[in-house]
Amino acid sequence: DGSKLADIENYVRANYIPPKKELFGIAQNKNVILISMESVQNFVINAKVNDEEITPFLNEFIEDSFYFDHFYHQTGQGKTSDSEFIVDNSLYPLSRGAVFFTHSANEYHAIPEVLDNHGYYTASLHANNKSFWNRDIMYKSLGYDRFFSYSDYEISKENSVGWGLKDIDFFQQSVQHLKDVPKPFYAKFITLTNHFPFELDEQDRYVKPFTSNDKTVNQYFLTVRYLDEALKTFINELKSVGLYENSIIILYGDHYGISENHNKAMEEFLAEDITPYVSTQLQRVPLIVHIPGMKGHTLSSIGGQIDLKPTILHLLGIETKADMQFGSDLFSQERMDIAVLRDGSFITKDYLFTRNTCYSSKTGEQVEKALCNPYLEKAKTELGYSDQIIYGDLLRFYGQPLRTN
Ligand code: GP9
Ligand code: MN
């Protein structure tokens, strides 16, 4: 196992990308508010249904945030839990099953553990049963100080829909929890209302449903719009309790909401054919990084959830040179534009590879497969190394990285 680890370590070291100097430490000691937006795909941003904006609040919030519009989810069967795993560890999830269940006893060097060593209090907030996705167990391995779950919320028939507590109520009650936790904190909020099958009460509908023969797709826009409203109320609450100005706020979509079973209605909505190329592009989820006092920009770096750990740590002024990670700082100009998806698909500036076919990123035309080969090699290597780390629990043998700051 030691020699395996050495190979992996060499690969990770060779692929380390230093941070962008001007942004390194820009949010030092600020609170970190991470928001997992259930099932939100990027195609809803700045888009309309029945002539109304689907995400009016986010469209506005993006204007004074960094918005990454070529950011991909990299989840597998572990869905939300996979996204949490990727973000906190900069490791890929597994190709089958949920690593939250299968490898919860492993040694990890996740963000909460790293931030613990820098004086942060760390919490996850999610109004579902604590054992769902084995979170109560896995969060201990990841180093969370506190998990605010089902029993920490007042949940009734009136304030619930679909999977549970409505997002607006979730955020309102969560702010009360936040007021009491030590500062600075790293707090992750996991939303729920925009979850398949996208149920919503009449009074919570801010737009009219889409009009295809597919009820799932029709309703999706309603719950996305509701989530957008919930985010607006959350940001306002943060302002009113004085937490907005000293926090960086990071929002990301956890995974797709509309599966390929709904391609027909999606083709109607997008007014284009859903080829494998388009299908892969639909795996983009929004990533929005709000840093108080900084102007907004839309950035088109190609990346994925795996890149969030180094991105966040660098903003906080924490070096990641010694970390076992497969992502790189999304703000760094030196990084390579690439997103590797869990099924082996990948996207670069020039090529998109999926289902054993190579496409031009720009035109969507099929191109000679050999053009994709160099990246294909990289994608396979990374997924394989990440799997080896998880299956072999290799971080056991990897000492606490030396931290000089
Ligand atoms: C459940 C929530 C949704 O607690 O995270 O899970 P999902 O089905 O999206 O993985
Ligand atoms: Mn989810």
C-alpha cells in the first residue's frame, strides 16, 4: 500500500496548482456558508419559463458574485452525499454505491478537519433524519463538530412538503442555530424542497408550470423557483442578524434534477435535440461564490465539485500544497480547464468525451477519438487513484500535512 500511495502522491504533487496571489487569504477568518442547492442544474440560470425568470434572485446575486458557468457535478449513485463527499475531500465518489455508506470508517482529511485546526467551528444543517445517507456516522469521520438534523427543527404538516421541511422554513430556523454557534464557522446548508418528484403547495408557486406531457419536468421549474425565493429570504436574514458581511457564501447545485428519462420534455424546453454531447453539458450545475466587497464576474473556467476544496481553502489563506487532492483552485490562471465526471466522461476547452465518443467542445460535432486520448488517460488515472485511496483507506498512511501558516 505504501508504494501505491507514493505513485498517487507523485501524481497529486505534479498536478498541484498554486493559488492566485491576489485572492489567497482574501477571506481569512471569515465565516463560510456553503449552500447545497438540491437538484439545481445550470440551465435554469437566466432562463425563463412561461416568460418568467426561474431564478430571479440568483440572477441578481450572480451580478455581485463570482459565477462559474462551466462547472460540473461529479456525483454517482450517492447523489447528495456524493456531492458532499467530493466538496469536502477533493476526492471522487465511487462508481457504484455511496461512499458515505461503504467507507465511513476511513481516514479523511476533509475541510472540517482542516478548518478545525484553524480555529473554525464546523456544522452541517439539514432537516432530514440524521442517519439518511449515513450522515451521522460519516460526518464524524469528516470532522464536523455538529450536525443540525431533523430533531433540531420544528417540523409540522403545515411547514412540510414532499421530502420534508420546506426550504424557507429550513433557512429561517437555521439562522437561529447559526446565531448561537462559535465564530468563525464553516456551515453547510442542504436544501430539500427541489427534490424529485418536485411537489409544491399551491401557495408556494411563484411561476406557472411548464406545459409538456411530462409532469416531472413541468413541476421542476416551480420548485426551483421556490428554492430561489428561499435563498432570497436566507440572504436577507443573514443581513438582518449581521452575518452577511463577515461571511463568504458559496452556492452549488448538488447533481442533476432531470434525468435522461425526461429528454423529450427537455428537448421541448431547450428547443434543441439532446445528443450525448448536450446531455453531458446538461450536467453543469451553478457555482456561485460571493465574497463581501468584491465585484462580480462570470468565469468560464471548466471545473467541478472536486475543485471546491482547494478553492475554498485558498480563499481562507490556507495552503493545500501538501494535500491529497484531485481538484485545483478554480481562480488560478495556471490550472487546466477540465472536469472529469464519475462515468468517465470529461470536458475540456477543446473536447468533450462521453460514451466512448469524442466531440468538439465548441461545435458539438463528433471528432476523431484519438484527439481525446491524452485527456482520457488523465481522467482514467485520476478516477483510478481516487478509488485506490478510498478502497485502500490510504489516507491512514498519509500523515497530517505540514502546515506552516
Ligand atoms: C436527503 C437529501 C436528498 O437527505 O440529501 O438526497 P438525494 O436523493 O438528492 O441524494
Ligand atoms: Mn440531492
